[in-house]
Amino acid sequence: MKIQRIFSFAKKDLKSILREPGNLFLVILFPVVLTVVFGISFGAIGSEQTTVYQIGLVNMDSGVNPEWSHTFTENLVHMEILKTHDYVDETAAQNDLVQGKIHGVIVIPELFGESCNSFVRSPEDPSSWVETTVELYLDSGSLFATQVIPPIVQQVLVSLVGGEQPASLSIPIQVGIPSLIDAEKLTMFDYMAPGIFPFAAIFLIMIVAQSFTVDREKGLLRRINTTPATPAEFMLGHTMSNMVMAIIQVALVFLMAFIIGYSSPAEKSGLVFAFVIVTVFALCCVGFGLITAAISKSPGAATGISFIFILPLMFLGTFVSVGFSSVTQAAGKFVPSYYVTDALTSLLLRGAPVTSSTVVLDFVVVLASSVVVLVVGVVLFEKYGNA
């Protein structure tokens, strides 16, 4: 055994690895992307930032003691976890809540000030209190909002009228939470489903990349070049077949979800439009698959490189939640799957209409992204993938 020969073989293998772009992606970019995506998603990056919930405030208190409602509003503003927005009427606030623009709506009742005064005058005599209810409506599409916001509002109310008294102090102001009556019927799967539906389409990236690289490795692309068929026709045929497969996969995911008990307040039009959005997103995944195939020299390399696209789409887009840090939510807006999940959350959990501005905007972003990525994928594969 000669050391020189061993070093020669090692040198040869290193050169072959470095000369293939796909291997460089696997060796360098894949671990970088993997670490960064996991870090952003699970708090290593941006973990010091507090999640902020957007709250709409509707002040109906027009009594003789408006200072109480003003103080209550100021105390809510001082809570770092809440950001308040004033609304003139409840209808506008509820409309924004349905579209997911805010996480909750607080309606201060008309006799709020009188109720606070009645407690201050006779804290030990409940019979003299003026009973009122602060209505609280929460985003049924957010598991975290329904769990976090109510105790915060209750805490602010108790500290407002009772000062440093314990949180269990009995006060004449109650917190009504009608939205939780519906929310209690939802399971963890119901909350996760809008992020699960795009999964079937995301893994189409790997399937498309492997399919094209296998055809190239077998010499099929070279043989096609000797026929009247054009590369564009070949890719279009491949795209159509993969889209059919994607539609079947997405349909199976939707079907199985409802079979095992998924519940949604969405109307039939909302369910159909949700299916359409995921199908359009599948075109985007085909485009990423073509880009992967263009820079991959083998099916094995295509599998690894495809995860450079799969991981961000998966962790930053499909499991979007207000429980994540603001950095994660901001990063998610750069991946198309974020808008798919956002639209499906509005349609399937909040029961938003198809024509709502949030759903329409999400669909436009998904459609534009899919067209751009697909065109880029076709151009790159036609230029570099036929070799």
C-alpha cells in the first residue's frame, strides 16, 4: 500500500466533487440553509423579540366618567405584547378580524366608567356595583391568540379598578369571550391543517428534479433533440404530468383531512378556492424542481439540492404562526408557501369570503410567484439542463 496512491485517489475525488455544482450545493449550501432555517423557525434568531398581537379597540363608553376607559386603553398600550388600533365602530373591527389583519377586538361597554366608579365607592358591597361586560372577539385562526389575550385583558381590568389586589379579585366588569365558544370545537389538527395542505405540493420539487435528471442521465434528452420535438414541448409534457400528480396528491390530502374529522366554517366556494390556491402553488414547486434539475448532474444530487428550496418553504411558510418570533414571520413573507397558508387560514379557519382583500392579495402573490419561478425554471433548464 502506497500513501502516494491514496493521496492521488483522494485528490481525484476532491476535484470531481468541486467541479460539480450540485456537490458544492450539498457540501456548502445545504448545511448553511438547514441551520439558518431551523434557527429562524425555532427561535435561535430573533428569540429576544416578543411576539406582538394586534388588537382593535372600540370604545363605546360615552358616560360621565370617560377617564376610566382612557386609562384602560393606555394600560393596554403599555403592554409590550399588545399593539392597539382604534376603531370607530365594531363592524369595521370585525371585518379586519375576519381577514386576519388583527388578532382580536375589544369592545369597551357604554357604562364602563360607571361600573369602575361603583366598585371604587363600595368594593365590599357587590350589590351596589354596576355590572358591565367587556366584549372580546378573537382570531379563531390563531391558537396562540385565543390562549394568550384573554388573561392579559383580565389582568389589565383587575389592576385598573383593584390596583395591587390579586388577579382573582372579584370586580363588576366581566370579560365576554364569544369567539372561544367556536374555538373550543377546534383541535390542534384544525389549526395546523392550513399549513399541512401545501406539503403535498412542496415535495413535488424533489420529484420533478429527480425525474428530469434521470431522463438526462439515461440520454433521453439527447435522443429527443434528434426528433422534431422541441425541449419546450418535452418540458411542457413533464409539467402537465406532474401537475396532474400534484392535483391528485392535494385532493387526497384534503379528502383524508375531512375523513379523519377536520372541521371548517368555510363555505363550498371557500373550499374550492383553497384547493385552487394549492394547485397554483404546485406550479411554483415545478419551477423550483426545474431549477434544481438544471444545476444537478445526478438524481442523488437533485435530491439533496431540492431541500435547499424545500426547507424554507416548509418551515417558514407552512407552519406560520403568531407564536413564532417577528423575525420568523418577516422571513416567511419571502416564500410563496407563506401566502398559501395565510390564504387557507383565512378561508378555512376564519371563514373569510373568497372576495376578501387578504385572500385575493395572497392569491395574486402566489400566482405571480408561480409564474415567475416556473418561467425561470424553464429558461435555466433549457439553457443548462440539457447537457
